[in-house]
Amino acid sequence: MSTFVSDTATVFSRELRPVLRNPFSVIFSMLQPLVFLALFTPLLPDVLGSDGSALQWFVPGIVVMSCLFGTSATGSNLLFEIQTGSHERMLVSPLGRPSLIVGRALKEIVPMFVQTAIIVVATIPFGFELHLAGALLGLVILAVFCVGLGALSYTLALASKNQEWMFWAVQQTLIFPLLLLAGMLLPVDNGPAWLRTAADFNPLTYVVDAERALFNGEILSGTVAGGAVAAVVVAALGLLVGTRAMRRVSA
Amino acid sequence: MTETMIRTSGLTRHFTVKKQTVEAVRGLDLHVGKGELVALLGPNGAGKSTTLRMLTTLLRPTAGTAEVAGHDVTADPRAVRSAIGYIGQGNGAGHSQRVRDELHSQGRAYGMNAAAARTRAAELIGSLDLEAFADRVVSSLSGGQRRRLDIAMGLIHAPELLFLDEPSTGLDPQNRANLAEHVRRLRAEHGTTMVLTTHYLEEADQLAERVVVIDHGRVIADDTPERLKSAYAGDRITLRFDHDRDAARARTCVLGIADGAVTDLTGATLQVRLDGGAELAPKLLRALDDTLVPVAAVEVARPTLDDVFLNLTGRSLREEAATGSEQKLEIAA
């Protein structure tokens, strides 16, 4: 167990180091959600938010969206390291196979925190009202979700190691339905029944709903619990398949 | 008898490519003693890299066993990994990492504490001449600089056994010489056991003390380069004359002196293949002089490992170098 922890810490800090050395890389990747915020928010009808503010409804969605975009693409880093030979060098080291994926997935939490902080700070001057306790709990749920999503992205990278196009094809094909069906950019409540049913099967829907509740200060609610469960399920699933895929690489 | 470092028994690996079974390695028995410097030589697709990947735990054998540095590769891969160093065909360092950071992570991966990893990284930066770019990002390094970093990473835990997979592929002659120099120094200073794969004949010849020739997944010869050459290929003496009839007369004379020589007469040129050709050449020239056959030019060539491979398989390694691809096979697996 102690080797698992120290191996995971080694992988985690190796992954994190380039980010710390070059923090601008995280900030540059933030431009997209900020553009979405700037161009999308004015289009939203004010009736969406519980207190009538579009920003209050939209900001949590954008927070989840930037996590979704960044984390689902993170497998491409592993794909690149598989191609250059860097991953092979990790495989030949005594690092535990589960640590190779858990350490990488855990690292995803850090840019997510930074991005959320930037989004919140950027929107407060425009009237976004921050409920700190709820937002912090929201970050915890999002962190759990992030780890699962990161592990899934790495699994996809391992599965498509011989054809890079497959990684991007699958990632791009999945990301937009997931995003739209979770009601991240537009509410699905007024959509047709089939769309609402599809949304019910999307774990991301529960995470987005929970983040909305939490960022608006609503902590003890079924919505929040639902989001927490969905995040834990995604994390468990991601780590399970990821660990198995990593073990199979050297078989 | 030296202490054992590697012992394989019936080591076998099959791949399934498009529903067909490819036997990449077929029942390989190999013994490497402590302190040996062994080259696995063979054309692309011969099974050398597959063998290396099984020995380094990157690939599970289909059948047979391999014990590396005292541990079984299947039963206790972690113990094998802790003991061995590996320098692969690609570049081991992550492109977005800095040189010093990557060495530090590498040290941590082998269980060193932070202070020990830092000290060892600094040591290797010094000994492999990485100082000038130690705090630069790997993607900004040249090919030769990256290769030196690969060596440094392979040596981070001062392994007693080091594997090098096609170490000089893609290097220019200067960096190739540089790599050979590092390999020799490691042997001299630390007595590290080394196993390398190569399809460069010169590399195997100059660097290795023992050459294991692999073809179609099997060991077809295994000895020192010198002994392989004298066992499987003789020296080649080329004699040129001014007239065809001189060459023909010379052949009769040569066969009278050198028993077992193989001669090949083309026009005014006579080729003689025989063991100990360098020693016999002066005698041959004197004899030809005595019989009044004027020799226009003489050349004595030592056999190469390519001659060895040619005599063993009927194919030339040089021709094979461009065809087939073991790498593709492994990616597909």
C-alpha cells in the first residue's frame, strides 16, 4: 500500500511539474471557456437562474465544461508519450501499474481548480454571486468526477495507441452529446421527452445539476447527493478500466 | 563459470497478426554471465527486440521461462524492473519535461528519496555532459542530446544489468562513437552486464565481446566476433594479374600451398578464401614469385560478421536491413 501511495505521488508530481513550470499553459487553455462566457451569457434569457440571473445559471455549467474539455483530452499526452518511448520507459521502471494511471488522473484536479478560480474571479465583476461553502463542496465533487474522466481518457489513449485518429474521433464524438445532454449550455427541461430521457442516462447531467445547486448555495439537497453519486460512479469506473488497461499493456 | 545474470529456457513468443500466428521467438535458450557484454545480432524481424522486451518485462512470454538478475520475469516482474536498466529505441524523456526534472522523477520511480534522486541526477548530468541544457525542456534538445539523456535515465539507479535496444539507430557517426564510448566506460568502471540488440554489423563487431546471431526467432550462432568469423568465414585474399592466364596459373599454385582454400577465378582476378589468410599471404606471394607469375595487386580482407551471417543463412544482413519490420509486428500485438 505504501508503495502504491509513493508510486502514485511520483507519477502525480512528474505530471504536474510541467504545469507548475509553465502555468501559462493552463491559463491559455482557459480562453475558450471565457469566450463562451462572454459570447453566450448575453444570449441567455434571464429567467433561467433561480434568482433570475443568467450568470448564476451559466457559470457552474462553464466550470464543468472547462473541466470536461481539458480532462477528456488529457489522454493525448499519454498517447504522445506512448509514441515517443517515454511511456515505455515508465513501464520498465518498478512503478506499480495502477499508480501509472491513478497518478496521472489525480493531476487533472489541479488545472481544474485553477480554471474554476479564474472563471469565478472573471465573472464576479459582472454580477456573479459566489457562495463559498457550496462552491468548495462543488469543487470536491468535480475533482472526483475529473479523476474518473481523466482515467477514461487515458484508457482511450491506451486503446488507440496504434491509431491516434481513433482517440480524437471517439473523444470528439462523445464530448458534444455529453455536453449538450447535460444541459450545460442550454436547459434540457423544455426539450422533447426522448431528449430528457437521454439526459437522465448521462452521468454528467447529475454533476452539472449538483454544481448549479452548490454554486448557488444549496448544499443539503437530493440534487447534490445525486451529483456526488454520479461523480463517484464515474471515478470508480474510470479507475477500474484504466487500471486494467494499464496492467494489460505489459501482458 | 561466471555468475548467471540471464538464463532463459525455451523462451517463446507468438503474435497474432490478422488471424495468423507469427512465431517471433521460438524456444530461445540463452545464458548471460555477470559482466558480459553481449550483442543480439540479426535482421529486422529476427526476434531480437521481442526477446529483449520479454527480458525487460515489457512483453509476457507465450511459453518458456526467463530469469533476469535472479528473478523470474513473469512471477516477479517488479523485482526484475528494479534491478535492470533499459534504454529503448525511442526517447525516454517526456517532451514537456525539463532534463533535470525528468532525471529526478526517474530516480523517484526507482524508489530513491528526493535528496538521493537530486544528487544522482546531478552526478549523471555531469558525467553525461548534460550541464549546458539541464534546465531546458526536452523538446528543445537535439537528437544526440536526447540520446545522452536516455543513457542517463537508464543508469539512474546504477543497474547491474543494462539493456539497450538498437541504441545507435538514427544517430550520426559522431554520436554513435560517443555512445560506444559510454558503453565501454560503463563496462570498465562498473563492470555492468550489458545486452544490446543491433542490426549494425560494425557495432556488434567493435563493441560486443560476444555476439548471439538470431534469425527467425532462433539462435543460430553464439560466440566472440573473432571466433565466429574464423568458424564461419575465412579471410579473403584478392590477387590481380595483368593476364587471365597468369590468374589461372596462380590458382594451381595457391591450391598447392593452401589446403582447403576456396578459390574464385574471374578474368584476371583470383579470390581466395581461407583461414589465416593474413599470415599465409606473404608465403603465397613468395611462391608466386618463384614460379614467375607476376602479381599486379594484392588485397587481404578480414571477414566481417556479414560474411558470417551470409554463410549461416545464405542471406546478407545488409540486404535485409531495409526489409521487414519487427517494430510493426510488436505494435500490432
